[in-house]
Amino acid sequence: ADCKEAVHLIEGISAEILLADRGYDTNDILAYAVSAGMEPVIPPKRNRKEQRDYDKYLYKKLRHLVENCFLTLKRWRGIATRYAKTSDAFIAAVHV
């Protein structure tokens, strides 16, 4: 599961907000986010015994932006299939 590696991926990142979907609602991720000074904006899993609050407005607003970004990248075939021969060309295309 991706949630097992998530803490390792966010280590060393400085951010005010940690946005993730329900699949990343684990105690380890929440504890790390709080200890790193981030506000976790992660909806609780439905089977969590104690449902916790999160900023629903911010989640909806930011999640929409993230999904649109991935949609744009997937629509551009060169990025989706990684046709660029060098990493510099790939990064340049992503930045466009």
C-alpha cells in the first residue's frame, strides 16, 4: 500500500498543509505531519473509530486543483508516455 511509504516521501519537505486522500489516513502520517508543523487535510477513513475533523472546504478546493493538474499532464501524450529521451527534456515539458 502507498500509505506505508508516504512518510518516507514527505520527510524533509516543508509545507503548511499536507493534502491527501482517504487512503493516506494513518496514525503515522498524521503524527508526522503534525510534528513537521503541517496541517493534515486528510479525510478520515469511514471505518475509523473516532472520526476527526478536517478542513472540508480546503480539501475540496485543493484536491480539485491537483486532479486538474494530473488531467492536464495525462492529456499531453508526450508526458503520459514519457517520450522525452532525456530527463532535462521531460522536466522542461512538465514546466511548460
